Amino acid sequence: MEKIKVSAFCGFHYNAATTLQIRYIKREFEKMGIPFKLYIFDNKKTKEKNVVSCKGNKIKASFSLFKKLLKDDSNIFWIIKASPYTGFPALFASFLKRKKTCVLIDDYEKAITTKRHGRLQGFVMGFIEKFVIKKSDGVICASKFLYKKFFDKKKRKNGKYKLIPFGIPTERFKNAKNIRKELGYLKKDKVLFYIGSLTKDADVDLAIEALAHGLKKNKNLKLLVVGGGEALEKFKNYAKEKNVSKNVKFTNWINFEEVPNYIFSSDICLMPMKNMEIDEGRCPMKLLEYIAAEKIIIGGSIGMVKYFLPKKLLCKPEDGKALGNKIIEVLQNKELQRLSIKNCKEWKKKHDLKNASKEYYEVMKNLI
């Protein structure tokens, strides 16, 4: 069999969640002796070996990517997300060079585009998404929802479609340290944790609502919100509206390397989810990091949160009060706390990045 050589492309910056997962996979592939190039759309230069940065705006970067792929000696072009910026250059280059393509879909792009930009843009993105998926030789779905959404019985028979959730980044938390004192928390405080980009459609409002509801029964609750974005002030104002500003700490953006310390210093990690197709389709990186840190995790019963967490740690999605009630229930129940930590340990053993990478490798091997 021909030796596998992979070139993957991700249309996000270097430390974005999806890019981070592929960086982990790249490292695991290289440990197996498989050449792996990673093209990213980022203006910042990186020193990491074999990472090629596509600088400039995305249209220029797409042309740049296409030119690079015409000279690329890999035999598999791996498209991360079915976007026009990475999908089209890869498909055209693979056709000209007779290379195999594989697409990884970890979001329902049509639903996201519709939500943020309107129906017309959503329709166009949906067309592109289906086109890239249909024309790719292999399709990896990161969530059960996406697997069912783009399921094709004929193509499943020959192994084209595969469900592989993102791998759990265990190594990232080996040297995590407790920084509660530096953050100003006392021993009696029960720190709830939320991390994410604070865009206008972020679900941190549900975490704030859960805090407000939970404070009625436990005055020691605190909420730590890590992340920044266009809606940061909006959520700060929402915390004021709910009269919980004194109990919420917004860090804004922090150094990527420091994130494990913040997660490690919390008591309960939250996965508040909204009842929509976007959240159904995601395989959130933060959930996998919470598992890697062996934290108590509570979330809305939807999508991959429902896949990874026991039923007893789930609550109704898009319901801040239900999330608040579940927080109080878990704080009062040692058995539920142990259940969460046991669940994390089991998932780490079953689906860490090394195991997930082996599954990705099997897909690539079958393509050639």
C-alpha cells in the first residue's frame, strides 16, 4: 500500500478550537511516522514544524492555498469544514493532481450562516456544504446529528461516511495548576466556569441566568467567564440586569496556554446549550477540555453534550433556571459529583487524542 501523506487545511486562526484539534491530530500522525502538513488561514507566523500559514484575506489565501496544493506531494487532501475557502481549492487541486480528498464536518455550516447572516447566505452556504461533502472521497462527521444529516446509505456501504467525535486533549492538562487565589476566590466559593467567544449568539446568558437562580439557594456561587468578543459589554450589562455582577468575573481574552489553569481552578464546568440545529451539530472543544481536566460538568441535553455526559448531569437546553437547579442539585449530591469525574476518566481512556487519531488514520488508509 502507498504510504499516506496528509495535507490538511483549516480556515481559522492558529489557536481556534477546530485548528487546535487538528494540530493535536497532526502531532499524533507524526508520531506514527506519517507526514502531515497543516495549512491555516492566519496572519501570524508560527514556528511549528510543517505548518504553512496562509496570510492575507480569505479569498487571496484560497488562491494561495490552491497554488501550494498544485506543488504539494501529499496523496490525501484533508478539508477541515466544508467551506468555500478550503473546500474549493482542495477539490480543484485534487482533481488536477488526481489526489484523494477527505472532509471533516464539525458544524452545520448552513445553520450557522443563516443564523448570523440571513437566509440567502445560508442557502448559498448549504449548497457549498453539500457540494464539498458530495465530491469528497471520504466524510468524517464529528457529531451524531451531522452523521444523520448528511447520511448516504449507498456511500456508507463502501465506508465513505464515518462518525468520529473530536479526541480528548488529555496532555494539555498534565501541568495545569490551581490559580484560585490569584483569581481572588475563597475556599468556600463554588466557582462555575464558562469559556468561549462572546459573540452576540453565545450562550453565556444562560450561565448568568443559572447563577442568578442558583444564588437563591447558595450564596457562595461565583461565575468565571473566560473569553472576549463583540458582545462582551452586552453580557456584562446582562449580569448587572440580573443583579449578579459582584459574583461574575469576566477575564476577556487570556493567553491560550493559561486556559487549563482556569479550568482546573473551577468547581463546575458549564455547557449551557440552546435548542437549535447549530448546537445539535457541534462537537464543542471546551467540553472535551473539561473532560480532560476531570471536572464536574453540567450541560443542556442536546447534541454531543448528551453523547458525552450521563443523563443525571443533563438539564433542559435553553433554560437558565433548569441549569441553575441542576447546579444546586449536584453541589448537594456527592454521588453525582463522583459520577461526573468517573465519566471523565472513562472517556479519557476510551477516546483520547491517540485513539481518535487511530480512527482518523483508518479512514485515510481506506481512501488510498
